[in-house]
Amino acid sequence: MATTESSGALGARAMRTRWLVRAPIRLYRAGLGFVFGPKLLMLEHIGRRSGARRYVVLEVVDRPARDEYVIVSGFGARAQWYRNIRVHSRARVWTGLRRGLPATAIELTRDEAATALDEYIRRHPRAWKKLRAVIEHATGAPVQALPMVRLHIDHR
């Protein structure tokens, strides 16, 4: 059985493997996002410099309401998607059978993010142990706080 440290190194290497990280995007775009269940979503965001559409698959940390999803930036404030939504808050979300829903991204305060992370750790202690090891190995820093974003589905 792998230790947390070695599984953290393996997970961090996987997070840096572009084709592996981007593979779920093809499934979401093909309408097969439901295979990932409610724990993941695909976020379409706009490049802050290029204005181009960008896609990333992220873990859902919380679901405070039917049309709200809280997502976390495992790479902290350096993550490109996170930097992009801070400039362009308009986005689109794919999750389960829901496809291309217009959404607004709202950055959580440090206190809100800490509360959401504490709740995630309480509900998923084993998953958090593994995820924390991966994040710390990938970033080279201990996890003290993680930036989080609330995605609110816009109904027009």
C-alpha cells in the first residue's frame, strides 16, 4: 500500500500531466460529464489577456443551493482559471446532465473559504488526507488556506 507521501507525489505528477488533466474536458464537451457524478464540474472561463474561452474540470467542495457550486483552487491564487475569473466573472458550467449553464463566479472571503474547507474536511476526512498530500507536493507549500469560488447559475 502506498504511503500518503508517495501517493501525494504520484497525484502531483498526474496534476502536471496536461493530457491526463485535460482528458475529462472532452467527455464533458461530448455530453458525457454525468459519468463524473456531482463531485466534479467543467468550468468555461474567459482568458484575462487573450479573451479566449478556456476549460477546466474542478472538484465541487460544496453545494449550498441547487444552483450554487463552491469550487476550490488547489494550486492557490496562481491557478490560471482562478486568475481569469477574478477578471471576468461570467462563466459557464457543465455538471451531471446540466450543460453550458451561464453562471457568475464570486470569490469567497478568506473566512468563507476557511469555513467551507473545514466542512469539506469534516465530511470527507480520507479524501482530504489524500488531496492535501497531492496539493502540498504539487505546490511545495503546506495547505493553510485555499482560494474558493461560488458559482451561481444565472437564470435568464
